[in-house]
Amino acid sequence: MAQLKHSDGRQINYECSGALNPGAEVLVFHHGQPGAALLWDGLVTAAGEFGWPVVILSRPGYATSSRKVGRSVADAASDVTEVLDHLRAGRFVTAGWSGGGPHAIACGALLPSRCAAVATVAGVAPYYGVTDLDWTAGMGPENVAEFEALIAGDPGLEERVEELMRSLEDIAADQLIEALGGLLSEPDRAVLDGAFADFMARWFRLAASTGSKGYWDDDQAFIGPWGFDLEEVSVPVAVWRADLDRMVPPSHGEWLASHVPGSTGFLREGEGHISLLSRGIGDILARLAADAGTQ
């Protein structure tokens, strides 16, 4: 992993899958909640089919990325720009999974001259100002409890988030299914095995290694104003959702596909939140390449 000092003085923790030629086109991947700058071999291999090195940043507050109090979803665009300029990369495509989805859309909205296409994979929809989406409907009980407490301003929630992240500091692959409980559907349980489960456990451990502030600030950013209007998006956006997703129900993807200009929705039947990523990454990146005009 590498560190870069942002122009505002913060540290950004990032990882790149290989050396870049000046002006190279790259894939910027936005991790979920919790998550950090750790590369998944399956993503790197799939991206290599299109000649893309993969760049991933730890959002502020995760791993060794400095916290940015009061950050919005829109702030991701600045962090991505600083890292890509440092790497001397050219244009990019971007994909965000789960809590990374909004941050990928932010790049499409705010960096249209550089961002060629966006994929949001089981990504959350906005909460602030939205009146035509029941935001927690269809979520597993753990997420319903968390987000209802967040929306209500429960003063004890931040302490519970700290406890959650402490529980992930030493989590092992064979503990993931029990730890995620009612948030998993059967397809998700099926893929949490072997090398992929090992990766997910390492991802969670890295995310929790410096505390809970990244997770807490993600929560605030999701339900607050995102810092840009969806109408600003002018690049192609593919919105992927799974019908058995208990973390971010498919209604979120359906809402995004009907509100983001020029977007295309894709529903995967028989998949869950995690299995959509692990088993669908090839198709997701193939669509991203088509939207970007990558040969």
C-alpha cells in the first residue's frame, strides 16, 4: 500500500495493481462499507482483460487515510483526482460496490472530462430529499436497526458502531457468515468460502485497523446531501442490482436506474449482495468497457 499527501494536508492510503505508463487508462474501484485499499485478485484479473490497472483508495477514516470530518460523497472526486494525477494516469472508468456506489457516481458527475463510464454494483441510493423510496425496506434486520437509529439521531449508535468495528479487527474467514448474520442471503453464504472469504476477512481487518471513524462518516455521508445533483451525471452509468440482496435491496438500484440520466439497469436474479460482485465482476467490467468505448 502507498500513501499520498493530499493538497489539503490529509494522507490518502491507496493501492495500484501495477506500474502505469503516463496517460494510462485505469479502473478506479470504490470499496464498500467497511473497506479499504486492498486489491482483490478477481478484480485485478478481470480488469486486465481490458488493459486496466486497478487503483483503489481507502476513504477518509479507513486504514491509514486521514479522517475528514463532515465529508460528503462528492469529496471522493477530489481524492481520486489527486491520486490519479500523482500516478500520471489519464482518463479512467470507475466502479463502486455497496457503499462505494455513490462515490463512483460522484466521479461521473464531477469529473466528466476524465471519467469515461461508471458502474454502481449493489450501491445505495440517496436518502436526503428522496420521497419516492422506502430506504430501509428489504434490508436485513441489522441494517434496518442501524439506519433507523441513524436517521432518528440515536445518541448510542456511534458507540455501537465502535463495537462493530472492534469485532472486525481480528475476524477470520470462517467467522464471516456468523458475523454478517441476517444480512446474507443463500448466494452470499455460498461464495464466502476459500480464497474469496480470506480476502473479505482481510478487507474487514484492514478497514477496522484504525478504528470506526471511516464507517461512521460513511453513514453520515449516505443519509446527508451527497454534494452534487444526479442530474449532473453526463457519462454512461450501469446500475447493477441483485434480487436477493439483503444489505442494499434491489429497490435502491431500481430507483437509481430511473433517476440517473442515461443510466442502464441490470438485475441479476438468484444473486445476493456479495455474490453479485464475486460472480458477476467479469460481466460488470465488460459493460463498463463497452460504455467507455474501450477496445
